Amino acid sequence: MDLALFDLDNTLLNGDSDFAWAQFLITKGVLDRETQEAKNIAFYEHYKAGTLDIVEFLDFQLAPLARHPRAQLDDWHREFMETSVRPMIGEAARERVRHHLARNDLVAVVTATNAFVTGPIAREFGIAHLIATVPAVEEGGAFTGKARGTPAFREGKIERVEAWLESMGLHFGSFAQSWFYSDSLNDLPLLARVDHPVAVDPDATLRAHAERSGWPVISLRGAF
């Protein structure tokens, strides 16, 4: 059994689920467009530039979850999946996941986007394992608007993957081969940790690093 890890946003998805969720809530009138849209765009630009303050961002991203009942959030998310997420999923991305599942690899999505947003997306790909930023919940199941534990961001992705593997009695050395697919310079730490780092439709910084390092550069926008 080998290990195959996938970033989600702009890797398996042709877009960013984090950004799209906030925009979806703005469109629904749940978030105020005038005050929230500029912040959403600014955070996204900081992420792409590698300058994101993850704590500040999570306060912004998770706050709406604490303002509404879980049943309402789930209803909105089902609509979000249909209108925003599925159009971002190309056949090449589905095929790459199916390729690793057919090999009986241990497959997981590893994403900084919170688990409420990304859990249904991972399941859409048939991926059972999700390493994501965890939104804290109260005893009754309502979200607090804060994150729990280490965010799955930059070096935090390595920490979270290692903890996940350890929970199963495994570690990186348990696998003959390991892959990580990502588009982002923010994922350079985890890309450097696996045997087969793969740059997927990468940003300029990751592309340059991949070309210097001899890493494969692929696109999941077209055919597998």
C-alpha cells in the first residue's frame, strides 16, 4: 500500500472552495456584500501570495458557522455543492483520484479549508480520509466560530498528516511510495516531505521550484 495525498483548492477543484463558500453566503444575503466581499478577496490574494495570517483568516472564515443552526448550514451546503462545487470538478481530477484508489493506495485530502466545507467535497471524490482545519463545536454540536487544534496550513499539514498516520499505527516510512499533489507555494513543506511531489496547475512560485527540482508539473484541467 502506498500513500496518495491531494490538496483540494485549485488542485482537485478548478477553483477555491474556501473563497467560493464565502461568496456563496454573500450571494445568499447571509453575509453583507459591502463589508465581507472585499475582505474575502483580500484574504484570497494573501493566500496566493504566501502572506496569509491563518489565525486572522480563520476568525473570518469560521465566524458565519457560529451564527446559524447546523441544519440551516447543511441546507446551504447542499445548495453550495450543486451550484458552486460540482462545476469546479473536472473529469481529469476524478480520474487521478480513481487511479490511486484502484491501486489500493491510502488516499486523503489535505486542505487548510475547514472540514465543514470540505467534508462533502472529499466524499464527492470517493475519498474517505480528510485532513482539514477543524472547526470547534460546542457540546450540542453548534460551531463556536473558532478552530480546534493546529490548522492544516503550511507546516501544519505535515503535523496533521503525521498525527493521522500515527493514529493508524503508520508513519511516512510505512509506505514504499508517497505522493502529494498541490498547486500552491504554501504546500512546499509537505511537497518536500513525500517521495513524489506533483505540481498541479501550479502558481508561479511553485512552478519555478518544481522545474528547478525536477518535479513533474501536470494539469488536471484536461484529460488524465
